Amino acid sequence: MTTTDTNERGNAEATMGWKIRSAVEGFVTTLDGQLRERPISLTADLGTHTEAEPLEGIAAALLAVGHARGLLYSYVRTARSDGLTWRQVGKALALEKQAKHEERPLAELAFEYIAGAGDAWRPSTFGWRCGSCLQMVTDRGPYNGHPRDDEYGHSASCQRLRRARRS
């Protein structure tokens, strides 16, 4: 990534942060919550800014987190439906450093991030609709190395599954 790309990404992230703050504060005011002026810094005179009352802000921010998580799951469902792998999803989730640190496959970390950690009595699954056969698939993760062993629900004539069998 070039310096220009890094700067553009940083600017985009800052813009997103301000938009999220604005949305949270807008939600607070929609529910007749209070906003107030607060100092930007407690240790230096840097002026003031407006923010929600703390408890109202916490509740609204938590709601935003829930909606963002739902949107994340929706994008992952679309990615899997489009044929993208759990490894590709892991890259998009920025889990590469964690995978290296934990010496674990990136695909497994991505699956567990989205589906949660299962156990021997209740394994984790993640459902999505196959873009090839249009059937609902129960994905048990990338643990067995082949979609026919991990993805249940494809039709017998699913082209995606046939291509995977050939590879």
C-alpha cells in the first residue's frame, strides 16, 4: 500500500468515524435524549464539542454496533454466496496478523469470527444461499478441506460443488 493509499484510507476511516458519531447523536436526539457541550480535553483548553449524555450515548452506540454486526453478517453471506472463500473473508476482516500470531489458518479464524466458537456438542454453523444452485447451505467451516465435507445443502447438480470436486 502506498503512502497515498494509506492517507486516503485514514481519511476515509476518520470520515466514517464522524458519520457514525453523527448517526448515534442523531438517534439520541430522535428519542428526545440530550446533547451537551463538553471540553475536548480535560487537561488543555482546546475548546468544546457536542456529544450525547453518556448513558444515552452508550445505549445508542450499542444499537449502532448491533446494526453494523448485522450488516457484516449480510456481507459475509453475500461473499460466500458469490463463491468467495473463508480465507478471502479473513483477509477482508483483517485477521491476517492474528492468524500468524496464533499460528492458525486464516480461513478458520474468519469462520469462527463470524459463526462463533462451537464445541463438541454444538458445532458452529453459518447459513447462506448458494449462488450456483440457489439452495440454503449450512456451512460448518473450512476444517475438512473440501466444500462437500463442510457445506451441506447444495443440490446434487450444483455447478459450484462440481467445480470444487474437480479441484
